[in-house]
Amino acid sequence: MKISWSAKKVLYGPNVNATQRFWRAKERFFVKKLIPEILSSFSWQGKEANQFDDENPPYRFQRTDQWRPVYSWLESLNQEEVVKSKEISDWLSANPEVQEQLCSRHSRYHLMHYIKKCHIKILKRKEKKLDNIDIVLHIGDITYANGYISQWDQFTSQVEPIASAVPYMIGSGNHERDWPNTGSFYDTKDSGGECGVLAETMFYVPSENRAKFWYFTDFGMFHFCIADRQKQPWLIFAAHRVLGYSSDYFYGLEGSFAEPMGRESLQQLWQKYKLDLAFYGHVHNYERTCPIYQNQCVNTEKSHYSGPLNGTIHVVCWMRRKPPIKLQPSDTRVESFTEIMTLDLSILTAFSHSSLLFEYKKSRDGNVYDSFTITRDYKDVLACVHDGCEPTTLAT
């Protein structure tokens, strides 16, 4: 038995999807109770049955000792009709022919986002290499569920082999948080009414106010926020929306390279504390800048950096959507060493306190298509750079 919850709008209660068949089938049933905390029974073909106990709570959404393989929706009823009638129609498939149809084309998510078969290949490949992975950073737009909890169920089942083995740290994106009149900066409906509740409930963040998703954490030689640079020499900033630099055409229309209230408010702080790397999502492509400050490259090296960086390297690393994004004209966009519109996987490796490797891999073959290294000593972290020198007086 597989159970999942979904809600089209915050005005309606959740719906329940359930099926006992894992081939192409269409079944309808009436849900008697729609509140997850008190759900104790439902009617299936006229039969009543208590399905949950302490070992199988309703929020786990899986009535087996182990997770079943992940199945994809083939099609469904009109969602407006489903919500209003409290009736559910599922098309769930394990038939090899149907699975081939699913894997040979995109499985559509809401708002024109897609899951491709190579996503599953990436997960399987990473599961086999868990011994070489210490932490995963997923910076927003986690599931694109947009209010459909069944897709959270599907996603968390997919990543469970990884997220249960290593720390899986997340940031909040527009598809987790944004909703009109709820305090989000953008007044869009991108979260489908989730308002960040599911993201902060499903994943742990070390913050007293988890709803704000601003936090810092130490992990080995990495520190996100304020750092003792002798112990954590590598300083990294991560955000879902691009607060640094991107050549996305949308930003060009705004006359900028980033979100409003982004880089202009932060770059002096980054420079003062000698931020090494900044990672962003949101824009569905891969871009890497030179070490940059105030729109200017401050280091002419392209892939092997040594000594002081003099600026921050900004990396947009997000999976491509369909159609691909449009870039700004070459004469107006920020200088990037690499611009690739494809599905990607980014890996950061700290070999020591003085050596760091970044790699960008394409999901289709796992090969490295972009990389750079940083080699330096602690004295290089302390080196004086433009707008990054400690103030001095005659007394010093």
C-alpha cells in the first residue's frame, strides 16, 4: 500500500492518493478523514481497515517493511476536480513497457519542470560512491512539489540512501517558500502554499528559528558564516537565488547580473572576510566566474589559483530545464570562464588546509567538464587585498 498527500491550494484540505496496484490502473475511493494527524482508516472498495500503528505512522507514506522502488505518475485526473470532489485517481505503473515510456521522455512536474531518467542514474551512481562523499548541500528548489506532498514522498524516497548516510543540508528556494502575503520577499505563488513548512519539517537545519533558513554550521574544514580561518580556511557562501553574478537574460532585462538587494549589499562583506566561493541555484544552467569584485576580474588565472584570490569565485550550479535559459548578449554580460546549459553535478573536495578542488560533471557520462584548484597558505588568507585589509592606526 502506498499513500501520499497533496493539496492544490491552501484553501482546500489535503487529498490522499493510494493504490494497491503497481501497473497501469485507475481506481477511485472516498477518503473519510483528511487530517494527517488523525487519519486512522479509509474506505477501499467498501472495506474499512486500520492501516497505521506506531511503527508505520501516516507521515511515512509507505505500508511496507522497506521502501518500494520509486514509481512515476503516468497521468492523473484534473487536479481541480480531484481537490473539490475529494476523489483521487492514480495512474501508477511497474509494467516494463510503461516504464520504458516514462524513461524515454520527460516526466512532467508542475510549472514546466521535469524529471529525467538521468536524475535517477545520478542518484544510483552517488549511492555507490558514498564512501567518497561527506556532505551534500542542496541549495533550494528541493522537489518542485508546489503543494503536492506526494512529490515530497517520491523525492525523499529517492534520496533516502544518500540522506540517511551523510549530512544532507538544504537551503530554501522560491519553490519552498514564496507565497503572497506570507513574509517572503517575492510575492509569487511558486511554493504552491507550502510557505517553507515542508522543507523545514522534512530536513534539519541548525538554527534556533528554522523557518528563516539562515544558519551556520561547521563540517570538517568548512564553515558557513563566521570562521576561524586557521581551523576552517575555506569560506563558502550558498544561496538559492543568485546574489552574486549570472549571465541569465532575465537579469540583463533588469540591468543587473543578480537579484535585487543581492550583491550590492553583500560584496563588501565577502571581500572583507575573503570569501572563497559562492554557490547559487535558481538559474538552470552552469556558470563559473573568475575571482571577481565590483564587476571586475581581479585574478587572471583560469583554473589553478595560488596565493590570495583577491576576490570571490561565483558558481551557478543548477540543473537545466526545458527550454534552456537565454543568456545576455556577450557584450553586456559578466565575464564567465564557463557557461554550460546542461544537467550538472558539482563536487568540492578539500584535500588539506591548503589545497581545494572543485569539479563540475555532466550527468550523462560522469566526466569532468570544468574544474579548478586553489592552493595557498594561511598567510595568503591574511593577505591584504582591495577593501579587505584590516584598518590600521598610528598605534599599530
